Amino acid sequence: MTKTDSPDPVAARSNLTYTVTVTNEGPATATGVRLIDRLPDVVFVSATPSQGTCVREGKGRRDGELTCHIGTLATGSSATVTIVVTPSREGTITNTATVRANEPDGDRADNSVPETTTVQPR
């Protein structure tokens, strides 16, 4: 899994886009693939997966967890999730995404990826 942010740095109260790419490096098809992203202290705007669906759970616009049900990924294939948020105050935020599947993964080192973004004054 890889994760990028754009722009970085971002101005407070401006949109920040995370692009998360989940790739099945094999050796077999992965089923029930899901991406879990605990959103940092930001306002959630949207989440768009290249396949499957995303659901955000939480009481307000500034909390919660995003779960994207990607489904099945054949060996060598990938799916992308584009997440748009708005940070409200300056500083540094870290967003971490984790991927899971029904099958065990022999190499879990790349199943969780943090991305740190600098938020500047508007």
C-alpha cells in the first residue's frame, strides 16, 4: 500500500487530498479487501474508490473512521481510494491507513502507511 498527500504543505481550511493505492503483490487473489482510515482532526469532505464503496462512521464531521470495502484484488492488481479532507488549524497532521483481507498476508510490513502533512496558516 502507498499513500500520498497533495498539496503538502496545505493551507488551513483548504482541501487536502490523500491518494491511497492498495496493490495485491500475491501470491494469490485477495478477497474481502478493506481499507480502514482513522481520520485525524480534519473535516471529512469525500472518499472515492476506484472499485467498491466507502463508508464514514462518526458522530460529527470532524471525527470517525473511514472504511472502504474494495472487494477482490487479483494478484498484481490494485485499487485506488481518493480521500478529500479539510484541516482546520495549522500544525502537523498524520493520517494512517491500514489494509486487511480475508486471507493471511505473509508480509504485513506494507499493510499500514502513515502520511504526515504540514498545515500552514491561511
